Amino acid sequence: MFQNNTLAGRHLLVTGGGSGLGLAMAKTFHALGARVAICGRNADKLNQAAPTIGEEVLALPCDVRNHEEVVALFDRLDEAWGGVDGLINNAAGNFLSASEDLSPNAFNAVVDIVLKGTFHCTLEFGKRLISRQRTGGNVLNIVTTYTETGSSFVLPSACAKAGVLAMTNSLAVEWSTYGIKLNAIAPGPFPTEGAWTRLMPDPSIEEAYKRSIPLGRYGHPDELANLAAFLLSPLSDYIQGGCITIDGGERLMAGQFNRFVPLMPRPMIKAAFNALKPKKD
Ligand code: HXC
Ligand code: NAP
């Protein structure tokens, strides 16, 4: 479905593009013809990542929590390319903690990156597009599957990502006037180093966790990158304010009898059901 020019002519900024899912997306966008810029706090990490993405990648250190740094980042992009027409808000912070143990600073550490960082970048991106009277442009926000349900042990992230989804939905209507598209992706579990070193405390938990995914496996970063490329391409022009889940079916496991599925092999389940069936004389 993609050609090597599907994203040709596009200029895309991936926040947190130096590692994990951001890096995978940057590689896919570049391979599909886009010019790609990545940002993050760690300059060494960005400089190592850039050549693995491809030629003419801009690696620009920027802490998205800091509004002035974000303004300077967009100034650099204006100088280099005359601006960007796509923003992928992927930078995030997260960790596991019982909520009663959180300090105000710990809550801020995540909310400042995820919610305020996304706000800083989205506002700067939108303001510049609007002032140039350009129509078009995409914002793609990477959220999580727990934006609606919430989740134990990741309270700051759950609050921040729910805010990012509200931002996506709000601006999807407000900025439609300017032809700006805003969508979100809600990933299930993708074992990146950044996520797994912070969120997977024990190998035994990991095994149980995997069994709770209907497709029986974690996601591959390329699968998410393909979805992101689709949402940035003209192939998805009529999707506005969407939040597409990519999680192997994990979010649906709340369905009451779904828990039978990973518990027993199918013949055993059928035998158990047959035993309950009224016998005919
Ligand atoms: C409790 C913690 C903590 C932890 C930090 N803090 N880690 N509290 N448990 N594990 C507290 C500190 O004690 C401090 O509070 C405050 O948070 C700030 O800590 P710093 O270390 O100074 O923060 P900072 O250097 O800004 O780092 C931000 C960070 C860090 C979020 C804490 O983890 C980070 O840089 N993360 C970036 C990458 C990342 O998180 N990737 C994962 C994304 S995965 P006090 O009160 O002591 O000062 C993801 C997946 C979701 O989002 C879904 C998965 C299925
Ligand atoms: P990751 O590799 O840790 O990615 C996070 C990136 O954000 C890093 O490159 C980090 O770089 C950057 N970052 C953090 N704070 C920043 C700041 N203040 N300013 C600029 N950049 C900052 O983890 P990942 O798994 O790929 O996560 C990518 C996205 O997917 C996140 O939005 C995450 O919430 C989402 N997600 C992931 C999963 C999963 O299972 N992996 C599931 C659901 C959602 P620096 O440290 O150099 O700044």
C-alpha cells in the first residue's frame, strides 16, 4: 500500500525520535520519502540515531518541557526547511509507582513531558502553520490504551495521556478550519528499552502479561510505524480526531468470559461447555 514516495515532500518532526518507537517511526517516514527531524534531551543519543535513519536527518536537542527551547527548535526548522508540516508528539516519561508514594515532583516529572511538552510543540507547530496561511499539516499524538480506563501504578501517565487525547479531540475540530489534521495512536505493549526498563519489573510478570494479549505476542515497532505513516499520508485524509488502537486486542480482555481464552486450550474449553449442556434423554 505504501510507495517509496508516499510521504515525499513532507517535513516531519518526531519528538523523542532518538529511541524506541519514535526512532522506528522516523526510519519508516524517511524510507517513504519524508525529510525527518528528531528531537530529545540527549544530544549523543540523537547524533547516534540520525545516521541509522538515513541522510539529511536533523538531530536537534530540545527539552519539550521548556517552552523557550521548543520555540528555538521551531526557529531552527524554519531556517532549515521553511518549517515542518507534520508533528509527531511521541516524547514521554513514565514509571511504575504506587500512587500513595508519589511526590508532587514525581507527578510533574511525567505530566511536564507528556502533557505540557505536547502542548508546547503542538501550539508552536499550529501557530506557525496558521500565520503562514498554509492549509494542511498533521499532528499525530502517541497516547496509550489506558486514556479512558485509567490504570493502576501509572497515575501521572494516565492523567497526562488522557489530557493529550482531549487536546487531540479539541483541536481536531478547532483547527479543521485551517485544514490541520490531528489524530492519535494508542499502542499496547511494545517492548522498547525505554518502556521495559521502567515498566516491566519481573520476567514472571512478563509471561503472564503476554498471555493476556489475545494475539499472544507483543507489538513490533515497524507495525506501529506503518500505522503512523498511514495516518500522515493522503491515504487517511478523511480520518480526523481519530484514536487508533494497536494492541493485539489487549484492551478488550475486560469482556467477562474472555479470560477463559488464555486459560485453557480450546478442546478443554469445549469439553467444559459440553459438560454444562443439558443432556437429551
Ligand atoms: C517513583 C520516581 C521514579 C520512580 C522518578 N521519580 N522515578 N518516583 N518511582 N520510578 C521521581 C523522583 O524521585 C523525583 O521526585 C521526580 O520523580 C523527578 O525525578 P527525576 O529523576 O529528576 O526526573 P527526570 O530526570 O526529569 O526524568 C523523568 C522520568 C524518567 C520520567 C522520571 O523516567 C525519564 O527521563 N523518562 C523518559 C523516558 C521514558 O520514561 N520512557 C518510557 C515511555 S513508555 P522527588 O520528589 O524525589 O524530587 C510509556 C508506555 C506506556 O509511556 C504504556 C505501556 C504499556
Ligand atoms: P522511549 O524510547 O523511552 O521514548 C521516549 C523518548 O522521549 C525518548 O527518546 C526520550 O529521549 C524522549 N524524551 C523524554 N523526555 C523528553 C523531553 N523532556 N524532551 C524531549 N524528549 C524527551 O520509549 P518508547 O516505548 O519508544 O515510547 C514512545 C512513545 O510510545 C511514548 O509516547 C510512550 O508513552 C508511548 N507508548 C509506548 C508503549 C510501549 O509499550 N513501548 C505503550 C504505549 C505508549 P531523551 O531521554 O533523550 O530525552
